[in-house]
Amino acid sequence: MNRFFSWLIVLAAALTGAVPAHAQGYINQNKVETILQRRATSLDALPEVYYEYQIFDDPRNNTVLARNTLYKQLGDGDQELGQQRVQLIELLNRVTLTNMSLGDTLVVPTEFGLDFRAYSPFPRYYPAARDFEKLFIIHKNIQAFAAYAHGKLDRWGVVNTGDPSKTETPNGRFNFNWKTEYRISSLSPPGEDWEMYWVFNFHDARGIHIHQYTMPQGGPTSHGCVRLIDADAKWIYNWADAWTTSAGGTGLASRQGRLLEPGTTVLVLGDEPSGRPHPFLHKERYPVLRRVELPTDPYDVPPGTPQQELFDKKRAQQQASR
């Protein structure tokens, strides 16, 4: 599988649950990357985005014609522009048009073409994280991540966490450990290699990491790891810091050394949604984006492994000696 031309399976779930694998739709990751690369001059330059309902329908009872009508509506008569805007809508709604039924309702932003952070359910500023050079957050309720640099939102995106019926992604406070650009999952079935790119581990004992994968998008579905869009996985791989060990390096070989410094702090918060996540509150007149509430202090999140407990003790000793 070529990581630059891979496809992202998007989970199109009915109101009562997920659709079967053969019915899941796809979105082009190259086009998605274009959306994620847009960057405003500053967070303060981002406008407040509002949302409205858009009915997916056609009087001739034809889904193909309904899609074409929607493209024209979204593009103000320009079908090609409308197709580009649909990529954003699919991300925000966690659904593909190919899996929608006539009469279904989409949530559509009032403004397009913005820095993707304008659509974030995470706060743009996290004052409690100002002393963290980097802080990475995974929120299971909304199936999304946020990356903060000194308390400022640097990036956010959608994820799949672990399916509780398989292995749920553990909650708690962690640190990024080793990383590798390419890895075959140890859970691969016989004769089938599950290839993963941009792998970054945050629970070494259990082998829990984030990575790119051709994946369903919606509710929890993995065996504990956190699945990402290709562009997001690559960005985090280069953005976050790995641990420092006496063995040196950042790959698997670094596990053989003595731990000297932890990598970027990772918080895993919330509970798995039942079925697909619901990023919007559906009010009668208009939808409202669900806003994520973050911990008062990142250190209030309980340590997830002995690694964090060790560095908590060191941090407490340093504070006591001041």
C-alpha cells in the first residue's frame, strides 16, 4: 500500500449503528490533505463558524441526481467547487455521500476554505498547557485528536480508537516513546499483512500507538491503537518528540536503553461513543458544534504507565527542592 496514494475508508453509520464493511465509502486522502494544509496567519484570525442543515434529497428519487444537486448548491452553481467542499463536509459529518440515503440530513458550515482549526471542537487556546512545549490529546467521545504547542492549538483531526469488544484504547496520561515510519501489525491475520505508516508508540508495554491506516472512520474500531488520516499521522510523526534513552535513536532499538527523558505528553480522555460519534448537537433550528472540555491541569489526568509515575516522582522532587 502506497502511503501517499492510500484511501481512507469512512464509516457511514445509520442511526442505529455502523454499516457493513462492503458498504463503506472512501475519500481521496490527497484531497483531504489539501484541506488540512490550509493555514491562517494566527488563531485570532480565525472566524467563528456556524452551521446549518442540508437535506440530501431529489424529487426524482435518484441519489446520483441528489449528489449533483448538492454539489451545485454547495458551490453556488459551480459543481466542481461543490465537490471540493464536500470533502470537508464528509470529514465533519464522518460520512460519505455515497452512503447517504435520500432524506438524510448533513451538517454544513456557513464558511468554507478556512484553516481546518476553525472547525475544531477543541478550544483554540488551552491555558493550562502553556508550560508544555507540546501536548497531544486524544478524545474518545468525539473520536478526534488535538495537538497543542505552548497552549495554542496547532492541529486537530479525526481518529478511530480501540473497539471495547476487541481492545479499548487505555485512558490516562502517557508520553510518546519510540517511532518507526513503517511497521506490519503483530495482529495481522495469516497471509495478510496489515501495513502501518508513521507509527508512534505511547504505551510500550501494551504496544499501543498512533498510525496511518486504511480505516473505517466513525466509531471505535481498532485493536487498541489509534488510527489516523495519512496526512495527520505523518504530521504528528514529525511534530511530536520521542523519548530519550541511553541506547540513542528514536526507533525500536531505543527500547534497549535506559529511559532518560520522556517524549511529548499524551492525554487519552473520555469514553467510547456507542456507534459513531456525534460531533454536533442537533437543535431544532440549527446544529451546534459540541465543544470539548479539557482538564483544569494536564497533570490531573492519572498516569497511564509506570513510566509516567516515575517522572511524576522526579517532578515532585524537583518542585520540593526549589
